[in-house]
Amino acid sequence: MKQNYHASVSANIAPSDAVKKINRLSAWWGKDFEGTAEKVGDVFGIRFGETWVRFKVVEIVPNKKLVWQVMDCYLPWLADKTEWRNTRLVWELSNNNGSTQIDFTHVGLVPELECYDNCREGWNFYINESLRKWLAENHGVPNGRMSCR
């Protein structure tokens, strides 16, 4: 069984506020963000220099789940520059004794991929450090680490 990348964070905020904060990617992931990630069908992109990823919101369960499909990407340091294409970012939220537990899974980002180790390090920073700070302190660290390399 393939092991998708997974990380969890929790914050003392309501799930609805957590969703709003996750959707503000420019505050915790990358400052070069375009589009919106608020409703099914929305298309958005994020860029880190030459590296870019384009997403489509494919599922929303209000205050419980967000799913973003990678429509296209350009990861210039990899042999397969579109390695993330057709992977999904899945955000699952639950109430945990008054705080919101956020489980993030990058479905398709598995150890067999060339970018796995570097991308795992990138996600560890962006989820466990930047997003956590954004949720708790209203101050993330976008562009704090070059995405996935």
C-alpha cells in the first residue's frame, strides 16, 4: 500500500475560521498566489520562481473537508516536471475538545516519487510551522522555504 504524505495540526479556532485561513494561501504558503479557493470549481495557482502549480477546488464539505486537484504544474528540478499532476491536496477538519484538528493529506505524493523527500520537507515546514503560526498567531511564513526543493 502506498503511503501518501500526511500531516496534522490543531488550532483553538472554529472550523469555519480554519477553512478561511487555509484558503488564504498567500498568508502561509506562497505570496505569488492568483485566483480563489473558496468554492467548488474555483481555479487557483501558486508560484515559487520557475516552479508553479495550478489547482481546481473539486470538493467542499462545509467546515469539514476541502479537496484541491492539481490540474497542472511545472517542477523544473525533476525529471518529470509534472510529477504532481493529478495528485490531490485533501484537508479534513474535525472538532477536538473545542479546538479544530486539521488533517492534511497530499494524495499521490508517495515515497516512490522523485520529489517525495524534498516535498515532504517542504510540506513539513508549510503545514507544521507556517500554517500552524498563521492559525494560532495570524502570522504565517509564506515563501519561508523554497517549495519542494
